[in-house]
Amino acid sequence: MFSKRPSTTGSNSTISEATRTPHRPRVEYFDLADLTKTDARGFVRSMESHRAEPFGLYLVCAADIPPNRYTEIWLLPELSIQVTMHHVNAGHDRDPVYHIYVGEFARIEPKRWRGCYHYIDIVARNGRVPELRGVDELFAAHAAGHVDAATAQQAFERATAVVDGIASHDHNFERWLTTKGIALSWL
């Protein structure tokens, strides 16, 4: 499905996507023993708490994106996604926005997890059509040799499966997750 070719930017791309320089997949580490998250640039942020479930790992951090105060993260390895929700005040969001990132998420040591992001993300709100982002970024990374064809195709297929799953459950992300045996809890 994917072959090396020059990157093109479609008419649906945002300016930020169109001007990004292709880069390697971003990698983050989640250290449960120290309650820290190390991002792709090496910045270490503290986490307030975590909880392991059979289907994934839940994390709570102080937000670093004003005006948000809390960030909640679910790593769901079997679905190859990370779900993030930002809050101004815990428990007061009337219309949650789910930021869903496609990639590889796994425990690499008993108290350490790794997330490798494959460029594509989905913004989902209940009752609304999910927004698929980063496809141009994935294609540009592939054209630059940062991801192979199999990884690019797998990321695209996983992202479209998430969008299809949400759409087929009345545009309700968590309703779709329950069909996968996953029930997320939030602040």
C-alpha cells in the first residue's frame, strides 16, 4: 500500500501539518517506580498516580498545557492506542475530548512502560464525527525513511479501525471500547 514517494500536502491539511519537517517516531517512557514521564525531547514530568488494569495502564499528571490543570492518560496496548484527556478542573468536563494516539505501547520492565507514537491521532467527542489527524505527517515520515511501509500501513489501518469503531457506535468512543471489554474511568 505504501511506497516511497515525495511528500505531498493535500487540501485538507492544516498549516502546521504542511510545514512540519519529517521526524522519527516520538518515544516516551513512563517510570512507575519514580512516578515520572519522560517525553521525546527528554523532559521529565512528574505523575501524580497510576493504576494497572488487565487491558492497560492509567496515569494522572499535572497538565503542562494551560489552561488545563490535569492530564489523564490510558495506554491500551492491545488496541495500539493511547487515550489522553485534559481537564481544567477534575470531574467537571461536560463534553469530554478524547485525544487518541496511534502507536506501540507496552510494558518493557516491571515498573516501566514505553510509548512509540506513529504520527496519527484522532480527536473524538461523543456524538460528533472523529477527526483523523497526522496522515500527511505519517506519509512524510515514510517518504523520509523514518518508518517502513509495514509500520506506516499498520498505523493507518489501526487509526481507521478506531474511527470506524467510534462511528459504528453512534460516535461514542467509550461505547465502542466496551465492545472490546474495556471500561475506562476518569477523574
